Amino acid sequence: MNICGIICEYNPFHNGHKYHIERTRILCGATHVVGIMSGNFTQRGDAAILDKHKRAETALKNGVDLVIELPVAYSLGSAEQFAKGAVYLLNALGCVNTISFGSESGDIDALKEAAGAVLYAQESEELTSYMKGGLNYPSALQKAIGKYYTDDVTETLACPNNTLAVEYIKALDSMASPIKPFTVKRIAAAHDSSINAPEGDILSASQLRKMIEAKEDISRYVPPCDLSETASLRSIETAILSKLRMMSKSALEKTPNVLMGLENRIQRAVSVATSLNELYFLVKTKRYTLARIRRIILSAFLGITKNDLQILPSYVRILGMNGKGKEILTEAKCDIPINTSLSQLAETSDNARKQARLEARCGDQYALAFEKKRPCGLEYTAKPVILD
């Protein structure tokens, strides 16, 4: 068995994702593929447009063998936090040989060099100085790296998929993981692009979400999937604004990635904002990217705190598997509990109970993001996707 891990959101699963899996199997010689997938909420600070079990099912029908959920605190974290949680889960399985990720670079050696540059720059005085001067973290990091490294390194870090790839490599190194990194060069549609690919059958997930919301036909760009029920933060917009208006500064300050008095700015902004977009606009400055603001606002609403990111994932929650996925589980030497049942996982430790309760609470809010509202408690009753 040659087991390869892929960290993903599949929001929604599209032809580019299928291409990545196919190339991973060919180039890595992967016999089995395990996906660590975001659940109800995604790293761009949004609700997943399709529920996680539907996305898991589509992935299982198109090349993934085992789908494991990335806990919500990590799925809404920064790129570094997102990568840390996902890589930890892959490493915990004890049977994964390789992690495969898409990148604009397609050059694993260049990405490794960029990872080293990031680690060096993060310890530099220049990074702190540039951020104090008003630059946001990505811009300050690039400028700090540019002082010590050649242009090709800073150019590598200018691309969003390369940035995540670098964080995966850093996470592997920090855990002294035996898992080897591997990259597949991203083709056609760029990350968040609204431009059709030259091949004509690949669009970015961002553009596909816009098409789904507009009720446009996306069948050319995705494998068959059920789009009958979709979720949107717009459905809970008033609830988000209401919750934030009632939050104290001290509560806002406990939200992940809130630094340098940002809680004051959020409190002022939410007192006058009448929509989420207006709130994002009022909070955003040169120092904070829009994606970071979106994650912070959603994390505050969901009650995710900095303490939640101090606890590494305490269990492996399986969302779905096929026959080969069962073989992965047989091979696994997992050093944390693994199960399909959130309620059973919650009983394995105090930290597991805390993480499971957070997942369930966030799932109850996600249930309101659909046009046809869903009841509470589905995180404890939902069945995993099992395919032959």
C-alpha cells in the first residue's frame, strides 16, 4: 500500500480536484488516497456551500478513499493553523507516506526553499517592524523575505496555493513527520479566478460557487453532484450581526487572530454595520486582509476562541469511506481515537469532549444557513458515507 494524503475543502468538488487526484495516483504511485476535508465552514471565512457529507460522497466517487473531517477551529484558522491541524491528522494516522497538494509553482524544491525563507523571516525584526508600520502579515512577510532572498523566492510566495503548500511543508518539518511532500502543478483556472480555463472544463471553486448561487448550470465543470440544497451566510447574516453586537471587547479579544486592539475596531464597526459586507469593509485596514477579517467575524459568531487552537485535534472523525478506505483504516496505527461517531469520540477524553461540543454547536448554526432550515443535533446523528 502507498497511501497519499490530500488536504482539501472541495467547496465544491470540481474537475480540477479530480485532475489533482488522478495525477497524484500516477506520479506518486498512490494506491490509496485519504482526504482531510473542512466540514461546515471553510478557510476563506464562509459557510461551505454544500454540506460535508455530500462533498465527502462526491470525493469518494471521484478518487478519494477515506474522508476525515478537519475540526472547525482549524478549518477557520489562518493558513498556518489550517495546515497544522490537517497535517497533524495525517501524521496521526501512522500510515500515510506522502502528502500531495496543488501549487502554482509545481516545483517541490522551490517550495521547500520558500518554507525555509518563511521560517527565517518570521524570526526577523523586519517582520515586526513592517507590521507595526501598517502592512498586513502577507505583505510584511514578503517584504522581510525580499531583504534576504532572491526575487524567485518572493514570487513563489505571491501565489495563494504556493502559500498553503509552504505551510504544509513547515508543518511536516515542525512535527518531524516522515510524510514526504509532493506537488502537482495547478493547471488552467487560478485560485479564486472568474476566468474560464483554456481547456474549457475547469473553473475555480470561487467562480463555481457564484454560478451555483445564480442557479447557473455547472455540469460541465463538476462530476455529478446534488445541488438541491445549498448553504449561505446570507441566511444567518442577521444572527451574526446580532451576536457580535452583544459581544464584549474581552470576548472579541479571545477570538483567534485578533491582535493589536482589533477588538475595538470590530466593536465600533458592528454598532453601525447593517450587513456583513459593510461590517467587513468597516473593519478592514491595510494591516488585515479581507480573508482574515471574514474568518475572525465568523469565528467570533461561532464562539471559537484562541484556547481552541491550543488543543491539537483530539480524534479522527471519519465522514466517509469506500472499500479502499477500510483498507487504510486496517493499516492505520493511529495514536488518537478514530471513529465515525462524534458522540462516541466525545467520550474519549476531556479535550475530545470540548472539541466535539464545539463542532456540534457550530453545526447547529450551519443548519440555519440553508433555505430549508435544519434542526439541532445533526452532528451527533448524521451517518457516514459508506461506498462499496
